[in-house]
Amino acid sequence: MTLRYGLIGSGMMGQEHIRNIHLLGGCEVTGIADPDDGMRQLSVETAGGTARGFTNHKDLLSADICDVYMVISPNDTHYQIMLDIMDSGKPILCEKPLCTTSDDCRDLVARAEGRAAPIWVAMEYRYMPPMQRLLDEMAHGRIGTPRMMSIREHRFPFLPKVGDWNRFNERTGGTLTEKCCHFWDLMRFTLQSDPVRVYASGAMDVNHVDEEYGGRKPDIIDNAYVTIDFANGTRGMLDLCMFSEGAWWQEKICVTGDTARIEAKVPGPSRFSPDGKERDAQVVMSVRETKQTHVEVVHVPNEVLEAGDHHGSTYFQHQKFRDLVLSGKGEPEVSLKDGLWSVIVGEAAETSARTGQAIEVSL
């Protein structure tokens, strides 16, 4: 059986999804909906030239040529598109963030109650191979009881998008939702607890300050510190800088327990790395009692690295999603509720950064 994918949105991330679907085998993109003629045609070519192109996602749905749908359009379109496709009764993979507001996310969660076909929210950072190694070590009790988690992402600025939609909070949900929802999900998943309080300090200091679009200046944060208190007493911190392209490690994800500390070090895409080459990740374990440190190199096949900018995580997420769809049973590993929580935290962090107040959060 060939699993047929319909993509709604075909920009840069859409291209990445198409390349990774090709790597899976037994999967093909049969329909692509995008109002931009250039991106739609480019995606049809990336998909092998046989996919049908549509200017409107409703026409794609009416054609009924797909087994699953993917939402990869600009953030502020997700809510209405999800409303339109949920009635199809087919599996859905929705790119992050689920919506730009927590209210819209809550509405989707309520509407999906009792739906048979799965809806998976694309939080692919869970599936980065070094992160999988970190989680495996934790599952075996190697760091004891987790107490603290920190994530540092020092990276390149937001890339150009069709219509420049990613330059404005109203269309993205804000940087701390658009970019960082991955990290709130990662913290919540790793620490196995829900957030209760969020405090952020951030601003737009370097990127986009001299840009103007239709008479409007961008308003997206380009650096921030965010701390989160969790219900089980653990805490997390994000150190985000989006004017640090060329950093040797793009992400450093550290979890400290009462007996050991483990850190995943992840390189950025080769086109932004200091030497222009793909590199392996590392997982570093430091044990308190013995004061010994062990470094493990985590290798990802080059063809997987070359298929996208997320260190193989998009590919491994697609494997999981495909297997779920083909099995016809089980629940998505990343649920609508997970997507909701990540937007709740991002929304609170944006508010905190602008008001200077700590924000209490809950479902």
C-alpha cells in the first residue's frame, strides 16, 4: 500500500516534509495546496512532478486523492484550515504551533473529542537522535531524579518567508510561541510535569530593526531568557539568541538530576555551521559521585541530515506518524493537548516579556 499525502502549505518547511516523505518509502505526495504559484510549482517538482497542485485547500479536500493531510501553512491559518479538514475523518499532521492562540487550540481540542482518526502535532525536536539518547538514559535512571532542565538555542535569524508573515506577532503568535513551542513541549515531556508559572525577559534588539513591510515594522523578539516552574517542583530555563549564527552547537539541552547531569549538543544546519559541513551530535554524561564524564557521538545518516534543517528529527517523526497511520490503532505520541500546552506557555512567555510579570498557567 502506498500512503498518499496531501500538503496544505508548501513553503520552506513544506519542502523539508516532502524530502523526508520521499526517504520513507511506500509514501508519496499526491496533492499540494498553496495560493502562491511559485512555491506550489516548486513543491510539485520536489515531489517528483506527479502531485496535483491546488490554489485552495478546499479544492484539495474535494478532490479526495489523499489518505492523510498535513498542515504546513502560516501559523495564523492553522485554526481555520484545521476546522475545514477535521471533518474529513482522515489522519492529520499539523505543524507547530497548533494555533497562534491558546483559545483557538482549546477549541480544536474540544472539537476533536471522539474523533477516530489521529491528529499529530509536529513537535519534531522530541525525535532528534541525541535527544532520544538523552531520554533513554533518563528512562534507565542514569541521572537519578530530574531537578532542572536548561535549553540554549543560539542560532540564525528567522528566514525570509512568502509575504513576510513571520515578521509579525499577530501572524506567528510571537517568537516564544512560533519558534519556542518545541522547547516548552520538550521540557514538559522530559520532566513529566505540567507548567504552573512562566517568567520571561526578552526583546527585539538586533534582527529586523531596520526592516519595514507595507509601512509596518517587525515586532518579533530575537532574544530572551525564560524560566518555567513545573507542578512537580522541577524547573526549566531557555536561553534564546537568534543573532548567533555560526555557533558550534545550535542547541545544548541539559537535564540535571540528583546523581548526574546529561547534555545533548546539537549542531545547526550545515549551511549555517562554521565550517559549512554536516556534523555529528554529542551526548555528555557527568556523574557526581565519580566525577567522571562520558562523551558519546550520535551519528545521523547524511541523507537524513540533508533532507532538512532539524538534525534528522523531521524524518524520525514521519516514521512514527506513518507507522501510526498504517497500524490503524494507537494514539499520536504528540497530541492536540500537547500542542495546546506548548502554546499556553509560549503565550504566557510573550506576555511576561512585555509586562515584566510572572504568569500563572493552567489548562
